[in-house]
Amino acid sequence: MASNIKRPNGTEDVLPKDIHKWYTVEKIARETAESFGFGEIRVPTFENTDLFLRSVGETTDVVQKEMYTVMAKETKFTLRPEGTAGTIRAMLQNGLLNEALPQRVFYITSCFRHERPQAGRLREFHQFGVEMAGSQSPCADAEVISLAKTILDRLGLKNIELYINSIGCPTCRAKYHEALRAFFDARKDELCDTCLGRLEKNPMRILDCKSPICSEIAKDAPVILDYLCDECRDHFEKLQKYLTKLGIEFKINPKIVRGLDYYTKTVFEFVTTEIGAQGTVCGGGRYDGLIEELGGQHTPALGFGMGIERLLIVMDKQECDYLTPKKCDIYFATMGDDALEKAMSLAKELRDYGYRAEYDVVGRGLKAQMKYANKIGAAFTVVLGDNEIAEGSAKLKEMESGKETPVRLDDKFTANFDSLYIDRMLDSLDDSATVKLFEEAAAAQAHEHGCSCGCCKEEE
């Protein structure tokens, strides 16, 4: 007997009962990014492998251990392990960097890394990310961090701390690398094999090693902030001033480094202690040399990525609010072919109006249909049979209260249902919520037809 086929290890299915959680994160992130002037970009799932070798760096764990790469007719393609490289490639190839700067883009995308699966760390994971290209000012750093903070706040997350650091530019980092090599060389016999390879190529990566022995040794390593050049130090100090001006609390963590080689100067992380070791829910920074490395003109740039799965873990743990799951608004229980055809036409009208309408497509009996309506959480039901069709009238039942209201089965059915549906919605609100709802509707109506604030008159 054949075994059941299961999803690949390190991947997850998102079921209809949970999709509203994803919609919540995506909606808030998208709308917040747009309010900061960012526009959405979509790029291919796979890229030429050389793109990641040049951008991410050949000495990184991502390139050496984690990329999914395939050979197709002598061409190597790699599933994207992160969102920045492909996005910058697209900006270059499509001439976005020849337009007004800075260019601001965001994306919601899947990424792929072959690593040991655990809570908050998957082989296929999803990110919300942003990239800003064309500004070298620390004000841009503060703007991008502010965007990330605003998204996290609007999601309702609490106990999230911001850590910042500067990893300098190639000039001051070269001196820092010399200091690190001298420090770790004295204890290289204790380093793991991976870090021994990093010692010459990229000693900063040792600071990020997960080995308990290497981590312990790294605690006393030289600090990058002591090796910053004047320009990098000034940049970092101004960033702190701007964050303070924006009311964004932060802590300096000189141990923050990046596993990706394209980062320079500012790096930052938003971290929670509520989901164990994988507590970073957002990470980002500046990568002023990446665009030039990929063949473009020197263009400073920066961005961040948020792991959606990790965000959801924290939101569930903190019992954050999600968008209300969409359920069936009205279910038609039918008896006979004439009733079924009537239900089909009424459902079409309601769907065109924006309602979620269903009717029996299985051939169940009436009792089974009503049981099904309960299971799917239908707000209203209508029973249609020969008598209802003959009389042109039926009873609309509100499932929660059991209240029944006669309704005509004519061309005004949808309008009448709409009125009843709104009444039910208003009844479920308290007085303050009702007043607020009407105030918002009135304000929208005033702006559409003219108001006393002057903005409509100015447009005229």
C-alpha cells in the first residue's frame, strides 16, 4: 500500500481557517508602507545563481549551506534565499534607479533556505520587506526603522525591543577585521571548523556563530564601534538623534552583525523574548555597496525584512487582534429544482453586491442543509420550497437570534437583505461604536459632495 504523500519538511500549509491572520499582517504592512510612499514590486521566485554569489557573499552560511540551486541546461538557478538581491536586480534592470530618487519599494514574498526546521525557522518562509535606494542620509535610516516600528505597533505587538549598531564602511571595517583576526587567532584552536574558515575570509561572521564555545570566546572580542571612521561615527550619532526625535526607543548592541556581505553602516533588529531563540521579528540595515556590486552606479540603499511566520507566532502568543474571518452571509436551503434555480439567481445577485452567498450543491436533505449552514457560520438562512416559490415570499432567519423576517423573492430581494444586514450589524455595536461609524460615514459623504473644511472647494 502506497504511503500518504506529505508536505516537505520545513514547510507549512495555510488553511482557510487561518488565512485571515495572514490577511491582517499583509493588509497592515502594505497600507503602512504605502503611507510612507512605498510601492509594491514583484520579482521572480528564482534568479541566476551568480546574483546571490555576488550580493549575499560566498563566505556566508546562506551561500555555502542553505541555497536551493538547480542546473537547467548548463545554467544555474537558485530559489531566492532573501528578497533584497532580486529586488535590487529588478530595480536596475527596469531603470527604476534612473527615475526620481529615492526609489521606495516593498514586497511580500516567499524565500527558501535549506536549514534545520524549528519553530520560527522554516525552509520555505515568507517575508514582508522594503528597499529604499538613493539616499545616504541617516534620516533615511530613521525613516525605514520608523516604518518597521509603525507596522509592529499597528499589529498590536508588545515587548518588542529595537537594537541598533553600525558595522562601518569597508575602510574602517578593514581595520576592525585586523583586530578581530588578532584576537581570535590567539584562541583559534578552540574555534569550530566553520569559524576557522571565517577567520581569514570574514572574521565578523565569528561573532554570529551559534556554537556555545565560539559565542563565549566572542564575548570579549573587540567592538566595531571603537573602529568607526569619522563619517560612520557621525552617521550613527545622527541616526540616534533622529530616532530620539521620533520617539523611538532603542538600545545599542555592538554584537549585531549580518550574515549577508552587502551590509554597511547601520544594522538593526526588532527582537522579542517571547518565542525563544528565534526572537528576531525584523532585521535590516544599510547596503551602500550592493547596487554598484551588481553593475549599477554607486547608489546608497537600505531596507529590512520581516518574517511573517514569526510575527504570527508572537501575535498568537500575545493574543493580538486579527481581521474578522469572513463567513457565509446567507445560505439558501432548497427543496426541489425550482427552488434550487431560484436560489442560484438570488445568490448571483447577492454575490454581485458583495455578499458571500451559498446554496446546496450536494443534494442534501433539508435537515442536513441546515446543519451545514450552522457549521459554516451562516449569518442568515432562507428555506426555499414549492410553497415559497409559488407565493413569491420566504422567511429570512437570523441564525444567532432565531428571528425570522418575511422577504419577497423579487428584484428588491438584495436591497431588502442589505437593509436587514446593516440593521443587524448596527445592533451588534455599542452606542459609542455606532456613533463613530455614522460619523465616519458622514465625513466620507461630506467630502464626496462638498463640505465646510475648504478642501473640496479648493479642488473645485
